[in-house]
Amino acid sequence: MPKKDTVLIICAHNDDQIIGAGGSMVVFKQQNKKVKTVVFAYGENSHPHMRAKWVRTERAKEAYESDKILGCDGITFLDLKEGNFLNTSQQNKAKSKLKEIIRKEKPSKIFTHNLDDPHPDHRAVLHIVLDLVKELRYNGDVYSFNVWNPLNFRKRNSPKLIVDVSKTFNKKIEAFMAHRSQKPTIITLLWNVYFQAYYNGLKNHFKYAEVFYKLK
């Protein structure tokens, strides 16, 4: 049988891919694509008062549960330390593991964080991904998604990928809510998740939509 077309989502934390592309991930699966996620860190810093081992276990459990809700094909954690992704040793570790994954999966599309995101870990992931695809001479498409910023300001005229997620948006919300240990994040970002989907849908004549900007 021919190899399935693969979509690779690369993000800093294990709920970023849901916020940025959760509805589209379900759409891609419905199109018979393989959808895999790479997460840089387990996110121990989200609960500084809790034991790191417990946080890692809980966040990984939630990540796998959310991936199952979306019907996707698995998550790989790179196990980097938050807040320091651009440290030389961490950057080399991330690039080494990502190289192996990209060479193995041969994705036609990569989705990652965008230029406007204010979170330093998100911008660091973008920097590492762009460096790596250049180094690998990757021939596929690279798109960016929003997490913390409701709107994009740069790359306004970049080619866009618009995905109608009207029928998959509820799955996205269900997968997001599976991150039970992240209640403060859920409370902070849930309005933004709805706003982006509604705003992008309104602009593109859908009920809900996700919009991605092409970086390469």
C-alpha cells in the first residue's frame, strides 16, 4: 500500500497544538493523512509547587488522551527544559531528535508557532524549526499557527491555508479540556480559542475556521 501523507505538528507544550491546530488535525485525519505531534517540553514549570515527576506524568497522560480524542497518530516528547530552548546543548538535542523524526516521517507539511507569539519558548521553537528545515533542505510546506496571540501582524500577505473546522471544532474543545492539570491556562485561553475560530470563520464564510500562514 502507498505510504500515507504525513502532517507534523511541532510545538513547545502539549496543549499548543490543540489551541493552534486541533480542528485541522481532525480534518487531516478525515482526509486519511497521518498526523503526528512533537512537543519540546513536558511543562514542569506550570506547577512549580508540585514534584516535577508528577507533573511530567500528568501532562503526558493528558497529551496522549487529547491525541486519542482527535484520533491522531501519536506524540513524541523531546524532554527539553522550559525557558531555555535556545541554549546550545538544548538546541542541538532538539535538532538531533527532530532530524530523525522528519527523515523517518517525511511530512508533506509542518505546522509550528508563529512570528507574533509573545511566549519566548514558542518563538524559540519557531527559530529551531526554521533553522532545521533550512539545514535539511526540506521540500515540504511550513505553516504557522497562533496560540497566545489572537491575531497575526507580520506575514500579513503570506499565502494562507484556511481550514473549515465547523464540524471538528467540538473535538478540538474536548481535546483542550482534557488538559485538566492546566486549568489556569484553559481559563486564560478558552476565550481566545473561540474568538480565533469564530473570527476566522466569519472572514472566510464558515462557522469556524483555522488559518495558517505559510513560512516556507
